[in-house]
Amino acid sequence: MAVRHLIIVALGALALTACGRKQAADGNLDSLDAELTANAANASDPAMRAALQDQIMVDPALAGQSNADAIRPPQQPYSGAIPPDSVAGTRSDGTVAAGGSSSSGGSKTAPAPSGDCPQCKVRNDTMTLGALAGRQGDRRTAGCARDLQYSTGWAQRLPADLPLYPDARVDEAAGTANGGCALRVVSFSTGASIQTVLDWYYGRLTAAGYSAEHQADDGQHVLGGTRRDGAAYVIYFDTRGDGRTEVDIVANNGN
């Protein structure tokens, strides 16, 4: 019994000691908080008040250099939408906007088609650009058609006075520069009407010194002509099933 009594007394002493330490620690923290609070409230040092209460000064020149090499997100989400047919150089009514082409000349109303349209039959009877060029009456054009090479890059080498229509979407192109040939054959589509495109080419070609004969048959139109230097061209116009105007150009004096 004596031993048990001693153990109980020792445990009680330890418990009191622990409580005393906790109270002392709590007292120390409380006194520290009070001291800090008193110092902040009663601070009379002007430098201390300025440090605590004044606004932070920022150098705009240095602030602009912050994260100069960081990758910033775009201001708006990227768009993968396909641009409308009239995005490149044409208005909503299909007419050509000012500055739509760097070539000289401009739109000029083409004359009404005259006579039959043998060139319409030529186009209907051919399946490839090479065959279309080979069926031309101009010997220089027909002879060079045997060496045609297909690449859309040839569309960028049309004659300077016979460029692509401003909103043209090239479907196929071919050309050759062998043996003195400069044949270019390009097929493209546009959202403008046949009459608009026809007038656009008619104005430019006549201004460049070409003759221009207009033929038509059953919705198909053909514009063709020559120049004194031996240059010749034929342009075919038709309407596709989706309503776009399809244009085929054959020219023998490309760049």
C-alpha cells in the first residue's frame, strides 16, 4: 500500500509540472503578442511609421521587365476555322476590292459572246490539263504541252498580265520551261460570278495589248486571244455544282 501511494503522489506531481509548463509557455506567447501590439500601436519613430504606412513605390521601367522571357497565353483562343470564300480581295457581292491585284488594268465589261463555241467542245472532251493544252490551235502551245509537269507551284508563274484572280483557290496546275517553252495551265475556283471574273480578265488582257474573243455555249464561257509578240491565251469559265466559278487558264508566255 505504501508503494502504491508513492506512485500516485509522483504521477500527480508530474501532471502539475506539465500544466505549469503549458501555462508558462502560454503566458510567454501572450506577453510577446502584447508587446508587439503595443509597439505597433504606440510607435513614435517617424521612420517606423513611414515604413509601415507609406505606399510601396514601383519603378515602371523595371516592372516592365518582369518575366520578360515568360511564355504568355494568347489574348484569345486560336481559331482553326476555314476563312470564307470572299476573304481574299473580294467584297460580299463578289466584286473585286480595291488593290485586289498588283497587275495593271482593271475590270471592263466584256462584249457579248459571238458565234459558236468550238473551245467549249474542246474543254468538254478533255479530262486533264495536259490534254486541254494539247488541243489548242496555237502550235507553240500544243507543242509544249507534251512536256508538262504537274505542280501547284506553276500557278505562281503565270504571265504578269494574266494573274490569278484575287480570291482564287488553285485546284491543279502544270507547266514547262523546257526547249524554250513557257506554257502554264492552271485550274482554280472563285466565289465571284462568271461575269465578274470574265470582266476582270477582259479589262486586264485588252489593256496589255491582247485581243479578246468571247464565246459561250450552255452556261460555259471562253475568252481567248493573241498578241503581236506571239503570246496567246485561252480562259474557260464554268459553274461548279457547289455554285463556285471554275476557271481554267492556258497561256504560252509564263514567267
